[in-house]
Amino acid sequence: MIQGFTQRAAENNIHTMVYFLRFSGDAEYEFLADLRNSGIEGMAFWLQHTCEATLDLLQKFRRASFPFVLIDRYVRGLDADFVVTDNENVGYELTKALLGRGHKDIGVIVMPLDNTTTEDRFAGHRRALREAGIVYSDELLGFFGNIADDNAAVVHRIMAHRRRPTAFFCSNDGLAAQLLDALLGLGYRVPEDVEVATMDDNDLAEAVDVPLITASQRGHDMGVHSVDILLGRIANKDLPAQQRYLKAELNFDQEPSVKMGGTAGV
């Protein structure tokens, strides 16, 4: 994403400054406010927190016609420019791929539902289940945090369910990597015992040498589109909000699985 952004900006003779930072809510608010007052013409950023103070600041940016573009995540109800993956669609397509491979009991591993990326991917997953006539169940849903032992306990709980899942849907590659560790620790083989579907920018399947069902975000294109929107906003602050959803690249050409489950859940 950063490469696409900086390359496209350079093609337009635009100087860029790139910050790789992780914030608390208050620190993010202060950073965005300070950056806005630093004399830059516009900015593109990945919003980490949607606290009230930050959302109020973004509304002020809009009222003042200060150019900014949200990348990868957007804010519901905020009429702002953004470029994101079509996350609802990719969650839907990956789940359809699992269903098409014979899985009917599918576990789900996500981060807390506090951002549009995770929410939309989860919504797409549930839509695919509904269309297949499968009843959703919270009992096969797990939230991962930052402690490996806690994550292993989450997986153990799901795998001990009376409808033990034969597959997992993960909302990103980082969670999938943690899931693989937990499954291995519990004695399950991937993909022989459990198949895993995941999505992100990373080449996780190659890194772990485990067959996975994957989808990749078009990170480079996201960066390019962000520059185009930002420059368009700088040139014409009266344009309607530019909101682009990019289709992910789906990678699940493997042969259908022979696993068959019972009543499905998530």
C-alpha cells in the first residue's frame, strides 16, 4: 500500500511523509490535529480508533474542506473519502468456498468487532451461511487477543463443541497464523483435520508451508487510488465524497475437500 502511494505521488511530483505509528485514542487525536496544522496539503491514513474526539475532529476536517482519505477502514455515517477492500464480498466468497468444499460446521476467529474491516468480513461470512440455509451460532465464534494461552483456550472451546468445526474462517492472516499454532498445539493437522480460510496482504500460506484458502487485498492499488482521490480533493474541494471498494484477489483453486459436517454453525 505504501509503495503504491509513494510511487503514485512521485509520478505527480508530490513529496510524501510516511509515519508508521501505533496510537492510543488520545494520542491518535493529537497526532492528526498536529499534522493538520503542520502546513501539509492533505493526508491519507489508517484510522486506528473511532473514539468520539477523533470522529469529531474528522467532521471538523470535512467542514473546513481539509483533504484527507481513509485507507483500509472507513467510518459508518462519515461522508468522507476512502479506499477499502470490498470486505463484505471477500468474507462472502471465502465462506462460499468453504461451503463448496463440503464444510458445514465452520468456526470463526476474529478480532473484537470494533472496526468496519472486521465487521464487513464477518457480515459477508454470515450472508453466505444464510444463503446456504445454515443457522448461525455464537458458540463457534472466537475472539483472539494478544496472549497465546488465551487464544489456545478459545480454540479448545470451539473444537470441543458438539458440532466440532471442520474448517475455520479467519478475518485476517495474523489471526490465521495464531490459529495454526493453536491447532497444532491441540494435535490437529491443517488441512487434513481442519481447513483454514483467511485474507490479508501477506503470503501466509507460503511462509508457513501449509495449504490455506486465501484472498489477498490489492494493497498497491489501494495506495494508488488513495493518491488519486487525495489529489482530486486538493484540486476541487467541492467534489462529492469519493468512496472506492476494491475487489480482493481470491486464491482457492484446490480440489474440493472430502470432509462433510453435520448441522452448520459459526
